Amino acid sequence: MKKQWIALVVMIFITICAWSPAIWAGQSAIEKLIEIFEQRGALTPSEAAAIKASLVSEQEELRQIKKQLEQKQKELDEREIKLKAGERTPTPAQQISGGEGAGLSAVSERKETPVPKEEAKKETQEKESIRLEPVYRDGFCLESGDGNLFSMCLGGALQSDYRYYDYQDADPDKNRFDIRRARLLLSGKMLRNFGYKFQYEFQGAGSRRLLDAYVDTELMPFVSLKAGQFKEPFGLEHMTDDEEIPFAERSMGFYLTPQRDVGASAHGSVWNGRIHYGFGLFNGDGQDDATGGDVDSPEFAGRLVLEPFKGLGLTLLEGLQLGGSLSYASIDRNNVQIGVKTAGLTTFFDVASMAKFNIIRQADSRRRYGVELGWTYGPLMLMGEYFSLNYYDVATSSSSFDIKIEDYYVSLLWMITGEKPRFKDGVFQRIEPGKKVFFNGWGGLGLALRYDVFEADESVYDTLIRTGDSVRKAEAYSIALNWFLNEYARLILDFTRTEFDLPLLILRDPLTGTSIYSDKEDVITARFQIGF
């Protein structure tokens, strides 16, 4: 009985020692104690062995528990460090203030309540880099999420031509292949409300290469601001992209428009998209590297387009739009530059700061006016415009006069395969064929017709141009067959006849002095183009 009590006391003592971290740390002392009890007869060898085995098992469990507790403590320490770092991150105002403000912010920082974990996590995510994903949306793009925070798209256009000329009995040997346009485009959005565009032209030997370079900011749903180099708001055909025109070349009136310039403009749409507007101030000298005048007064240009029947359920008039444009600038003699070309790119009206026999010494102002009409109905599209370009108080050493030049055209497009042309924001849009080539279809076919008249005052023969080198009047008739392979690729076969009021100098051989004159030009243009 005595031995049993001794064994019980020993077991209680050993258990207390095993669960006590301080005693458990000295493992060899406990084992010696068990050996002493075994030698004194208080424990049998089997009991001592069982106690030792139990002790080893309990010690292993304690090691695992301690390891888990240490891991949990490490994770808690790391979270606490992250939360403290998020709380102490200075705001933009604190970063800018510095000096005394920085000291005050440091004091107030200690009094701030802890930032909730959800807010700290959100703030950390916002500081991370923006993830961009590649997509194809009318060009190769890199976008963040929905594409509004940041996007960058790569586009371009290529137009490869062959032109064949006929000048009655004359043969100036002008037939040739040509790269009409070769452009690279970079555009996208930044921080949701900012858009940008850069467009570069590789074709030609001239120095003017940068076409577009601007930033467009949406202030409100109905007003945006644009700054940089871009097209002045003027005219329907002028505002339509080169790749969307259903003819090989634009009308002769295009050369009377302001085209691209450096400046700033406001634009937008109101009245549920029935009214589109754009107006701005520009240098008035053309593209950034163009030769400018000495007058620092800016040029004003504006355009207003009305779609009066949009959304009213009148099918026949739903696609009707009417518009007007104007521009005004104070100029000097360097701004009196006019060069008008045919569909064969033959210059027939050329004025470059010189009159018939005297160099232009001064000019007062330049005004442009434009009236436009656009209409779509089913597979039909009708476009018509009138342009007027006026120079006032043009002075040479011997006289002073005004210059008035006009052009008007009307064109019709019929999509034979049934596609529906359309306008958007006052501009003609790209046509997408219903059945694409290489996708179980033959593409879309469109037939386009145009009548175009250019005319200057009769007095220009006396004051401004030399007979034969330029003519004051030209009439052009165009017919073009368009084969839309898909929304990006198209083949055009265009025939245009241009008739002049007097024979025009087509070619002069500098060696023999032989000159070729003709009162009309026939040109056939075959084009393959791709644009995205």
C-alpha cells in the first residue's frame, strides 16, 4: 500500500513537471529522477519505461503547439506592420506642405484613429501598377479593365494606287503606281476623361509629316476641349476621314477648306444628339511646320450641324442633316496661298503669294463659308456642299483687289449589296459589309457618282493667274465602284473626267521646250487600301 502511494505521488510530480515549461526545459533532470525512483523500488522497470514513453509523446505535442503559436504570432506581427504603414502614409497635401505643415501632420497622425482593414487594402491596391491587357478593337490595343482608365491603340492606313491618264492626242507619260497615303496612328484614353491621338504620314518627299497631335478632354457630357494640331471644324467632307470617302480623291472644294492647324477648340452634341457643334481658335497658318504669316491674330473657325428629325420616327427623314461652317482671320501676304488639284492630282489653280505680274505685298483678311447637306436612307447616301473662299484687300505694287473662289459638289452612294451608310456626330462613318470576304461572303459593293464645279472670278486672269498655267473654272464628273472586302480593306476603281474653261499646261519639257496643253483630263484610279 505504501508503494502505491509513493508511485501515485511520483506520477503527480512528474505530470506537473511535464506541463511546466520551466521544469520541462530540463529534460535530463526528470529522467534522472525517474531512475532514482526505479532504483529505490518506488517504480518497477515497466512503470518507469511507460512513464518515459508518455513523457516523450507529450513533449512532442508541446513542440508542435509551440511551433503553431510562433507562426500565428509572426503573421499577426506582419499584419500589424502593414496596417501601421498604411496609417502613416502621408497624403498628397502632407507631402506638398513640408516645413511646419509637416510637423503638424506628424502630430495629428498620432491622434488618428486606425484605418479599417478594408480601406487599407483598397489603398494598397490603388498604389499597385495598372495591369494592361491586349485586345483588338479596330486596331491593336492595350487596355486596363474597361479601357477607360488607360488605353493605347495602334492603327494605320495604306492606300496603294495606279493612275492612268488620257489627254486626247497628247501623251505626257504620267501613268504610274503610287503610294497615296501611308500613315501610323497612336490613340487612346487616360484617366477616363482624357483622350489623345498622334498620326504620322510617311508618304511623300515634303517636310510635313505630323498630321494629328492633340489631347481631348471631356469636361461634361455635352462639351469637350481639344488642344494641339488637328482638323479645324469646317465642312462635312473635310471632317470625314480619308479612308471613308467613296471616291479615290476628295472634291476640288476640299482645297478651299482650312484643313489642319494648331489651336484649341470646344466641341460636343446637345438636344439628344440632334445638334453637333465645334468652334475654336487657330494660328491660321496650317500645320505646325508650315510657313506662317506675321499677323499674330488667331483664326476663328466653327461648324454647326443639325439633325432635326432624329428619333422622331420619320423613316425617310431620320438620316437628314444640315450644317454650316465659317472661318475668319486677319492675314498678310504670306497667307495668300491657294493650290487646287484634280482627281488626277494635277494642279490647275495655283497662287503662292504672287499675282500675274507682281508679287503680292499685302492682304487684309480671309473668310471662308460653307453649307452642307447629308442624307441617308436604306442603302443610299447623299452628300452636297458649297464652299466660298474670299481674300480681301489684296495689294500688289500696281493694284488692289479682292479674290473670290467657289466650289460646289453633289455626290450619291448606292450600296448595291444592301449595307446602310450612316452619319455619326455629323461625320460619315465606315461601312461594314454584311458578308465579308474569306468569311463565307463576297463583301459589299457600292457605286458612287459625283458632280463637282470649281470657279473663280473672271478677273483672276487679269490680276492673279497666268493663262495656261492656271485656269479659273473646272467641272468634274466622277464614277467609282467600291468593293468592301471587310470593314478594314477596300478596292476602288474610279473614273473622273475634268474639263477646263481654257487649255491647261500639263507638261513642259525643260530640254526641248515642248509643252503639252489640254482642256480636259481623264484619269482612271485603281486603289487598294487598308485602314484600321
